[in-house]
Amino acid sequence: MTDDDTCLFHDMPRRYGLVSRALHWIMAYLLVWQFVVVIGWIVLGDGAVMRTVSLFGPAHATVGTLVCGLVLPRSLWAFLNRHRRPPADAPPLGRLVRGVHGAFYALTIIVPALALVRAYGAGKGYDLWGLQLIPATGHKVAALIAPADLFHAPLAWTLAVLISGHVVMALYHGIIRGDGTLARMAGPLRT
């Protein structure tokens, strides 16, 4: 492997590397799938259409667990590449962008974590692909269920709104401004 090949994996000032892109687009797929299915269930209800659609992707709890699990490696990779990454916008826009990205990271941990806490509090437990992540106790703990019931959905919809804004701004930068911002995450790896 050459130095040029190694650079494909790391972030660079003009573009994000292969690892950052893979983590970004995997999480993007998971979150878009999550919200499309949830909106479908709300709009179309529990019927044949949504039951069929749901067969084509991971279940709601699986997506949440995977997203929560991907946040740590994504955060670690971002930290390790912090000096290599494309430069941030100047204040005040740069602060807003960093704040929104910080909210992405926080919400992608908090929202699924609340659901896992609720699973424990409900006594049902939760297993992912045969691996028991939350033990089934058979005992309900209202103090664990209540916060999840109160905050899981509103924070999830907050995340959906932020993601929608992120997509709109990425398209604005890529199509209207043509400033290369979108190409940093979706353009060629070699510059």
C-alpha cells in the first residue's frame, strides 16, 4: 500500500477520507430508513404495505442500536482526524455548523439509549442477532420507562429536522453555490 493509498482512508483538507465517508453514509442510510419507515407507519398504518416495506430493511430497534454503536467509532475517527479535516466555516456560521454536528452526535446516542433504557425498565430486555444487550428482568421500573416515553420521540423528530436541514444545506452548497462542500463527502477520493 502506497502513501497515496493510505491517504484515501484519512481525511484531508480538501475532502473526507474513505473511513469518514463510510461511517457517514452508513449512518445516513440507517437514519433515512428509520424515518421513512416510521413516517410510513404513521401515514399508512399497520397494513400489508408497511409490513411488506419493513421486510426490506432492518427493524426499528436494530437501526437504533446500530446507530448508537456507530457513534463511538465515528467520534473517535473524527477526533483522530481533527487536524486533517476540511476547514470549518468562519464564525458565526462555523459555530452553528459545529453546534448542529454536535447535536447529531448527541442525539444519535441519546435517542437510541433512551429506547434501550426503556427496554430494561419494561423488563422485556433486548437482544440483537442473538446477543443479549439488555437482560429481561420481568420487572417494570416506571422511573426508567417514563423518561424514554417522554423524550424518545420528540428528540428523534428533532434529529429528523436537523438531518433534513443538513441535506438541504449540502444540496445548496453543492448545486447552488458550487463551493465544493458537498464534494468533500460525496466527490472523488483523489484530488
